[in-house]
Amino acid sequence: MISSMANLRNHHNLRQRVPPPGLTDEGKIKWLSSLKPVEYDQAREEVAKELGIRTSTLDACVKGIRASLIENKDSPFEIVEAWHEPVDLGWLLDEISESIRRHIICERQTAHAVALWVAMTHFDDVFDIAPLAIISAPEMRCGKSELKRLIGKMVLRPLDADGMSASVLFRGFDLWNPTLLVDEYDAFVKDDEDLRRIINAGHQRGGCVWRCVGDDHTPKRFNVFGPKVLAGIGGLAPTIMDRGIILQLRRKLSTETVVRQRDVPKVFFKNIQSKLARVALDYAKPVSAARPALPDSLSDRAQDNWEPLFQIAHVAGDEWLKRAREASLKLSGQDEDIKTIDVELLADIQEAFENTRVNKISFTDLIKAICDDEEAGWATYNRGKPITPRQVSKRLKEYGISSKPIRFGYDGVQKGFDIDQFGDAFARYLKNLDFPVTQLQPNKDGACNHVTGKTPILGMDEVTEGVL
């Protein structure tokens, strides 16, 4: 019995002397700094030999890290201990993405991108680019704040920016290197040029802002590099949007259900953080060394943004590499800015279909129909002139709706819309549907309104005057 206990102690001591496999040199020094004095004495010589440095040099490095920890003892972050056993990276990403889809209505590609981005925050010493996670939606009540809150429960050192000024923000970044969480970004950075500079500069390692400090106004450099979540409606300045991965959300239908975050035990997300801390230790070296191929169709900046996520996906396995590729093409495949969508335009288009009783309409007739309502404001939208097809197209594009060539009987082929193109948007963003848009059928007999170029709905009791 005594011999068994001695063997157990020896095994424990041996385990404590050896850092986890796959750590970078910096990771090994951080690991040493977390050990108790006896454990540190047992491990220091072996680690110094691995690093090819003197033990006195190693002691100085560890002392510096510990001094930094003491200096930051008032840090607002909870200490997250690494999971007690190795964790499979691919399995953990599965768990995170599944959790996201339980709580948030979003495309699977969005959930995959969020899972990879959350993991990226824990590899804080590995990457030189920190892409923004920009949570966007066309309207309110699409789950933007919920997703921001959910991400905040899993990332490394989450810091909520509500009520922060620019001066507090860059000092906090320099001191703690947090993951910044910003809600209602349209109000947060709207008129604050300093905040925009901080967000832009923090995209790449080494990004900083300079300020004069002290009575003698000595210039000082403040680090602002690090991951940031921005949640809001519509788009931001192009310089900010270009540095981010756009996570588009949609409003929940009455038939869709999600699990409320408050119904999930807190220990679930604490365990996620702990497992992420473990994979950051175990996989730091292979993730740092990974050089996966990126889709050629992505712009140079988009490739910069996605590369850290691809490196993690590459190490997680072929399935996750495939998911990363699909997500990047889905979310960043088109180099366009997100524009604010006015739900009133959808409502007026819905009314135009109802009033004209058609299942397809030309672009010209659609513009005329929405401009006929003087109270709607579309007749004077364009600086006193009617809204243009280009302006309508930009607004509808956010909903995935675009005009297409349609044949209107004897009027020939014109740019226009089918009613079915609006079905999903009407259901998600308009409360009252006065007619069942999904049940409308195309007119197969080719009859058309010779005057207006509109096709009547099949099954109507009356035929529009002028139909041949």
C-alpha cells in the first residue's frame, strides 16, 4: 500500500514537471508561472533545457509574468482553469455550434463561423489578425443582443463596452487584452471618431493608439489589438465592415423556437470556456503552423479575416475545414457593404401586390405602385424625386431579393419580381398577411394585361379589363 502511494506521488510529480504537449515557448513559460513553488522548482531545469536558455533567464521571465498578474489583480475577469483532460478540437467546435443554433435563429454557416471565431479568441498569442465579429440584422428583434451575450459567455476575457468612453476603452485593452463586446454599434461609434480609430487599429497585431500622459504630456503607446464583437442594425463605415466577418441574423418566426439562455445552467458555459482554454494549450503549435488554402474568390482582406478561422478548422479536421470554406463563401463571398433595410418598403411592396392582385410585377410598375401612395414618401425619396430602381434594389438585396427577367405576355421580357421572392421576408418582418402569398400560382396560359403588363392570378372570378 505504501509502495502504491509512493508510485502515485511520483507519477503526480512527474506529470507536474512536464508541460502539456504542443505548447509554444511562450506557452511553456506561462504554464510554469501558474505552478506552485515546489512544482516550479521541479520543472524549471527541464523546461530551461528545452528552451535552450539558462535557468536564471527562465526565472526572470516567470517573475515578470507573475508580477504582471499581481499588477492586474483587480482584473474584472474570472480565472478560467484549463479542462482536466485533453479535448478533441473538432468535437468541441461541434458542441459550440450546436449550442448557438439552440439559442439563436441563424444559418448553419453563421453558427460555424461563430464557433470558430469564439475558439480564435482563446488562441490570443497565435494570430496576427483579429477579425471583427459583426452581428447584423435588417431590423430589431432578430437576436443580435442574444448572440452577443452568448458569445460573451464563451470567449476569452469578455469585456462589455456599454457606457465606455474611448479613453477607458484603449486603456482597458492595453491592460487586459480582452474580447470587447459592443451592442447597438450604430449608436456606439456613430459620431465618435476616436472609437472608430481604435476599432480599425485593433484589427492587426501591433495596432495601437498614442496619447499624451502625465503632467509632462509624455507620448505613450496603448495596445488596442484584439477580438471585438459589434452588434447592431444595418451597416457601419466601410473601413470597419471591411475588417469584419458579417454574421447575418433573421427574425424568428412564430413557428420557430429557441432555448432561452437563462434556462441553461451557468456551469455549461463555464465548462465550454474551460475546454477552450485546454485546446488553446494543446493545439497552439499545430494551429500556428497550419497553412490551409483559402478560397480564391475571397478578397485579400476577407482572406486575412478568415485565415485564423481556417487554421483552427484545418487542425479540427476535414469536416470543419469544409464548413469553414462554406461559411466564408456564404458570409464573405461578395465584397459588398450591408445597407440598412426599411421594413416600410416591404410593407408597401406587399400592399402593391395586394392592390394589383398579381403574382408578378415589372420593376417599372412596382416603382409606380409604391410612389402612388403620397403618404409613403417614396415619390420624393430621392431628393424630391421618386425612388429609383437602383435604390430599391440595394434595400431588397439585404433580404436576398433581386429583380430578374420575366416575360409579361405581349409586353415582352422586363425586369421584375415574382411574389414568391418576397414570401420569406413578408413572413419574418411583416405581421399581417392579407393574402396567402405562398399559394399563388403562375399563369400557365400566358394571359396578360395588355395595358399594364401584369399577369392576373389564376382562379380569379373576374378577368381584368383589357386581357386578350
